[in-house]
Amino acid sequence: MPPALRRLWCALCAVCCVLCAVVGCSPREPVVKIGFAAPLTGDQASPGQDLLKGAQLAIVQAEAAGPVLPGYRLELVALDDQRSPTQAVAVAKKLVADRDVVAVVGHLNSSCTMPASAVYHQGRLLQVSPVSSNPQISRQGFDTFYRTCATDDLQGPAAARFAVTELGARRVAILDDMTTYGRGLANEFEKELAALGATVLLHEGLTQGDKDFTPVLTKIKSLEPDLLYFAGMFPEAALLIKQRRDLGVGGHFLGGDGLYDPILIRLATPEAAEGVYATTIGADIRQVPTAQEFVRAYEAAYGTVGAYSAYGYEAARVVLWALRQAGRKDREAVLAAMTTLTDSPGVFGLQRFDERGDSRLRDVGLFTVKGGRFVFLKTVSVE
């Protein structure tokens, strides 16, 4: 090497040594990743972002308590499924292909979780869904699937009993959004209505993204129902509530957990939403003694707890528990650890799962809109 070039090389090495002393040149620790999937953009971004913040908080707290997996740094990989089943499958394939991913928290929508669950099962990747409530998902027999919420074969009947016994509804119209979640929940509600002797005047579907529900609401108005039940998400529910009021459709309005978001009230207007009822797939988080530490930590970090924040936190907490128990970066070891989880202290109480991966916590919450906000009525524990 020529002397001049040698001097330049030595000078560069000296600079590198100084930089290494300042910022460190040791390689970063190897990574272990937790996947996350939900709608993070679009009209259902609000609950998706709530889930994500909950999951992020669980990871921050877990790392503060000591390395989840010694020798590895932990990374949350959040992907947007856009509430689309097709996109959910693409997201699932991407997570499965990344060998650093050992588990997934997701998805929000049952219509996304159902097809994605088959991809995770094939890739032997633990999936813990925070809020996908369609009971058919766990009946596929995938040992990779778990969920931390109540299912719609609990929520639907609870809503029907409330409608008939406490609201006095005998003549009921039913609408759903024709998704895996909406149609499944509506069918469970309708089955229980029949068992209780109520009359279903109409059961029709509508499409997510539609804006004008005047034709079907006009038909419902002519039937004079005691109650209109909607199984779907809050963007369509808000339009139904507002247009129902404008048309003068009488009777009560009741829906499932897809309505339980403060954005519903803003979109529908507080005046139109007043007196609307909704069930939820768990107890009111502010009424659960074991959740108060979570509520304080979440609000210190992010502000007001969202409708699904606690579920994102709980699902991530369960995943992190399994990773700690596994003790190594191995998908099969994480899955094996999940089978040993029994009465783990969680946000909603002692968390455990049945042979299908369904949570044994079976509470259904009841809320109504009063004075521009959701007001908790009671919790129903379903046997």
C-alpha cells in the first residue's frame, strides 16, 4: 500500500475508534419479534389503534420487569390488515415468513381472523386474538389459536334476554353487516329470541362502507318493531342511528360490541344516539378491580382508555407469558408453553383457556348512551 494511502487508512481507523468509544460498535442483541395485526388505517382505525397501544404497554411493562427472553431484544411488528380478509391473509403470510416472529396478537375483525388463523396454523405460529368473537374460529381445531374475549354465542343470547326481559321487546327487526362477525352475532341473537318467544319481523344484511340505509329503514318503520338490533361495526351503526331518527323509526336500538366506541356517538350525534344500547365482549374495564393498575398506567402513557385497549394489553400479556415460559426463541416451545397457562392473573381476572383456545372468562357487559357517553349498566356472567 502506498505510504500516503496507508496514512489515510490509519487516520480513518483512528476516527472509527473514537466513534466506537462514543457510540459503541458492539453488534445489537439478536431480536425476537411479536407480530400485531389490526386495521390501523381507514374507518376502523380507532379500535385498531386502541389494541395496538394496549399491546405496546404490555411490552414496555414486561421489559421493565426484566428481559422477556435473556439475550434478545423484543420488537413489536405492527401491520395494517385494513379490515380486509384478503389483506389479513397477506399480513399473516408476511409474519409467518419472518422467522424472528414467535407469536401474533391479532386480528380485530372475525372476518380477518378466520382466514388468517389457517395461515398461522400452517406456520406453527401462536395467535392470540384480543377481540375476534365469532365462535366458529376456535371450532376449526387449530392448536395455534387463542382469544382473550367472550364469544358471540354468549354475547348474542345475553343481548336477546336483555331485549325481551328488560326492554319488553316482542317484535324485533334485525340487521347485520354480512361479515363473519356481524352475521354470526345476529344469528346467535335471533336463535335466543325464538327461544324466548319473540317475533323476528325482518332479518336483512347491509354492506360495510354503504352510506344510505333509508330503504331498509323505511321498510322497518312500516313493521313497527319494538326494537331494532344491529350486528356490525360503529361506522355503519352511527349512520343507522342517525337515519333512523330522521325517519322517525320507533322502538329501541340495540347492538353488539362493534358499536362500543365513543366515535359512534360523535358520528351519530349525541341526540340521535341517546338511549342506544350495546353489549360488550367483557366486563366494563373501570369496574374490574384487577384492571385498575392497567387503567392508571395506560392513561399516563396514552390518555383515555379505548374500548378495546385492555384486550390488546391482555392478549400481548398472554403472549409474553408464553414466551417467558418457553425460555427460547422457538415457535413450538411457545405453543407448548401456552398449554400450561392456568389461572394467570390478568386484567379481567384469572385468565385460562378451554381446549379450543377460548377464554374461560365469560362476562358480557351492557351499556347505554346517556348524555353523550356510554354508561355502564351491568355485567352478565354467562354459563
